[in-house]
Amino acid sequence: MWLYSDFLEINQSYFEVFSEDADRLNRDYWKTFIPHDAMLSLLEGFVRALEGTGRKPLWIHGAYGTGKTLAQFVLKHLLEAPWEEVADYFDTHGLSQDLLKRLEGLRTRGRGVVVFRSSASSVDSPRRLMVELQLSIKNALAAQGLQDCVTPTLYDQVLARLTGADQVFDWPRAFEKHRTKFADFASAQGVVQALTSPGDLEGRLTLMGRVARVLDEEGFYLLDDPATIKEWIRGVISQNHLQWLVVIWDEFTDYFLNVRGLAGLQELAHLSAEAPFYMVLTTHRSPELLQQFHGGHGEEWRKLLDRFDVYPYDMEPVTAYRLLGKALRPKAGQEQRWQREQDALWDGVRLGAKSFLSESDRLADFQALVPLHPYTAYLLSQISRQFSSSQRTLFRFLKQSDRGSFADFIGEHPREGWKWYTAEGLWDYFFGGESPELPGGFREVISYYGSRERAIQDDHQRRAFKVTMLLVGLCREIAAVAALQPTLSNLRSIFMGTPLGSKIDSVMDELCQAELVHPVRQGTDRQYTIPLGNVDRDAIKRYRAELSFRSEVQAVKQRHTIGWAVHQLFSDVGDILKRRLVLAIVSARELEGRRERVAPAAKAYEQGVVVIICGDDGEHTLALDLIQRLPPTEPATAYVLPEVPFGQPRWDEWCEHQALARWYRENGDAQNAQYHETTASNAVADWIKLLHIGSMQ
């Protein structure tokens, strides 16, 4: 029996982690980068900054494995590569010719220098930040045959104190006094030799920090304040007639975890407003999340963020699909046979795939990924942009042979009629164990799966349960996306073309009967949640009976109610008009009972507006008749009747989720409560979208 690995191989030239060494050894690799919307936004901001109109440094943030490092090298090469290569890159990828001309204008102004730093893990103080920044700039200048500033760097200052160039400080005496700090050195001269020897830059910088602390204790202070460093950078730019000095600092995340104060970084960032000096910092966590880890005060972080243009960076789905497609290739001599196998597999899902792929998705991109199931490819694109970790990325998923990886799959399949890599493999690879890098909601789902795994009876149940848990975790962490919801219709699409596809309904019934998942009716579909014991259906019934459509429409001040959502929609009219409008949101039944008394009290310069919300078509007809028979008021009141009623199925769904949210919250399950509250809010939000595009009377 043949295996996919007989025909297919993974292109090993795709880098799991791109680096400065990889760039140096593969000088043309940057040209393979596919620019997507996030990159285009970043490139526009980068050019705008260098032109002097932006005058802010850049802060890029995104999950592991989204291509941030390679994107930074693209920026670097666009400033340094031969111009014909830059122009060819723009032509190959159909990029803006106007942007190309602006970039050409920048480069014709004169010389610039780009500095690249790969990590901030060693930066444990503001002083260390300044030292590493200066040395990186100094080395980059030397590589281009340029001069650093006449003013000595911090490193130079320390060496001058130790070597006798500064006759005031007695280093041998200080060494003996602080010998416990230098237990790894036999003499004061040994420290000097270590600081001046080539190689082991990180070790030398750490040693310099130890010496600098001794200088501080002895009352010999270094000129390491941000103002001095900024003046040094200005001197470098002026002396070398630089049109720009760009410092790209990759993996800057650790700086915020290691260093408490932000003032030094703020000052460096502010220099961009005064001189053509631009930092490009990259972190794998957002500024908001880093603030939580850092523990900095809100005002301090606000000032820091005001200094930067911040760019969220993730991998667009189309980029993920095409990278996967390029990495997967038939072995030499197997092209024709593999094409036949690929076509046969694809024909079995092609028509069904159209039902869940968006109009912007190209079917050819998904066909190139066979035997990766098209729905799995979609889920993989979402996971790689949101939940990649330092150990689990899109590229490692392709190349590593770990359990659940694609390489593992093609080495063992087809097997027992299973020809597609389906989404339970993503659960195994990305979420098969606890990880502190995963959000808390997902870790709880993983824990729940582990606690119930023994109750699974067969392979079909195991696959279905894993995928359901995957979707539960995804929809907890990602804003409402229909294709990520743990619904029966989505599960049917996920297992389309597999031995489980025709059995998924009955398998999910089995999981429900075993109380592994809890079904919630959603119109003609079913949605699945994690149960907390047995849900008390009598309590759910009571909670539902307490809900009133009329009350929910009237509750305009309570967030996420129907009335609140409608009020938000009609209040979005601009500040001037908003001050003149006096809104009343009422149900059709309230209009029937109170007639013209529903009109809000309005002053002469104000406009009263009554918005009538209907539960079904019958109420819509009733409301229209009532409005036509209402007596005129002074001042005049406008009555607005949306064409789309809320609808009984949507109301039933909303009530069910609200009742379940209440039950779970009262029973101490905050995650499930939040899930049902969000699902109920999404039902209202979907209806609001219909109001927004629909007509009104």
C-alpha cells in the first residue's frame, strides 16, 4: 500500500525561524516573501516615516510564525538591495508603482544605514539598552566604512576608566574591594582583557554591566542618560551625512519583561521627531498584553504608545495557503501519478468546499494543498495567525515529524480509508498539551478534554470530540466567526469526504448521550458546548419564561440587550445631530398599549424619534397600522419601523443562550457563561446588520 510520502515531500528550504544568518546565506530569499495587507500597511508607514511625514518609529506585533522577521528583512533589503532587484520585487508582486517612486526618491537622497538586532533577551536595564544600541550602530557603521561619533560610547567610557586613560579611577584597588563581584577573574587586568578580546559580545556586555555598577558604587558615573545617547546618535547622523538611520530590533518582547522603567525607550522613540532616526521594534505580544506583564502604569504606557506607530501583524489566510502550497511538492518523477491522485481526492470535496469557502478564496490554492482538507487549511490559517507559540508555528507544522504534524500524516497515510488530514490533527499538534503561551480559555478546554478522554469509545468519537473542542476553544478566543462555531453544520463540512462524514450526526448524538458535549438548538442547526454536569432543564425553562421581548426592547441602558443595540445603531449619527435627537425604542406591543404616549418628551429644538421593534411579521403589520392611525403631536414625532422583525427563531435562540449563560454563571462556570452571553449578543448583532442594510418605514 502506498503512502503520501512516496509521492510528496516538504520543501526544506522553507525556514522554520528566519534569522540574520539565514538572510546572509540566502541573499535572494527575501524576494520570496508574499506581501499581504498587513505588510502593505507596514511598508506604507515605513516609507512615510523615512520621508519625514510620519516622524514616528514603528512597533510591529503579532504571533509567532507569522513572518514578522522575514518582513523586517524585506524592509532592510528595500533600502539596501540593488535598485533593479527592488523594482523587480515590486513588479513581481504587483505592488504600488507610486510607492516604488517614493522609495526611489528616498534612496536618491543619499546614504542611509540599517541596523539589525535579533533579540532583547539580554537587555535587563535601561543602561544595557543604551550600550547595545550604541554598539550595534557602531558595528553597522564600521561595516560600511563609516565613522562613529567623536563622543565615546558607554562601552568606550568603561574601558577608559579601567585602562588608565582616565587617571582618576584606580581600577586595581576597586577590583580588590569588589572582588566578590568578579570571582571568575584572577586579576583586574583579566577583566580588561576580557572586555577587549574579540568574540562573545553578549559575555562582554554582561561583564561591562558588572563593572559599570562598581563605577556607580565608587561615585564615578557614566554619561548614560537618554539625552547623552540621543546627542551621540545625532552626531553619528551628522558626521556621516546620513539621510536615515534605521534600527530594526526583532524579538523586543523580553525588554518589557526584564526592564521596569520606560523613560529611556520613550526618549529614544521621541528622537524620531527631531532627527532621521527610526526604530522598528517587533514583539510577539500586543502592547496591551505587554502592559499587563510589565505592570506599568496606564499613563506611562500611553506616553510610550504615543511615540510609536503600532502595526498589528498577522498572516493573512491567502498567504498561509500559498506558503503551504509552495512548501508541498511532488517528488521528482512522481509528478504525473501524484496529479492523478490529487485530482481524484479533490473531485470528492470540490463542490462541497464552495459552501464554506469565501468568494475571495481561490479553489486552486486549496487544491494545491491536497491531502490537507480544505476546511483544515482554513482552520490552520486562523490558528497560525492567532495561537502560534515559540514551539508551534505554521512552518514547524509542515516540517516537524511530531504527533499531529503534516509530515507525520503523510508518512502514515492513507490508512484504513482515511485519506484527508482533518482538523483533529490540528488539535493534537497545536493544543495536545498544556502551554503557558496559550490563552486561559483554551487551556481550560484542553484540561476538560483530558478529563473526559477515557469516556470516548471509538476512533470516530475521538476525532469528532477533538474537533468540537478545537472549535469551542477557537470561538472563545476569536470574535464571532460563523465558520469557527462548534456547530453540526460545520462538523459536517470539516469531515466531508472522509469515512466520518456520513456518520457525524449520529456520532455527535453519541457524544451528547455520553454527556461529553451539550447540544443547544440554533434554528435548524445545533451548537455544542462543554457541559458542567447535567444542565438543569427545569431551571433553563424557568429562566426563559422570565424573559420578555418587550422588556428586552425597552432596556436601552443595559449593554447587549436588544434595545441597547438598536439605540446604538440609531445614535451613530454624528455629534451635532445626536444632540438634537431624542430616541425612544419600543416594541410593537408597547405601541399597541400606549399609542402616542410612547413619544419621548422633546423640546422645541429637538426631534423626537420612536423606533418600533417587531417580534414577527404579524407585529410588523400591526405596528404599521397603528402608526398610520396615531394623532399628530407637537412638536412632530418621527416613527421609524424597520422592515426586518427580530423573528421568533432568533428570539428562541437568544432566550436559550441567555438562560444557559445565567445557569452556568450561577453554577460557577464563567467560561461557559461568557460563551453563551457572547453567542446571544452575536444573534442580536447579526440582526442589527440586517437593519443597517435594510429599508425602514
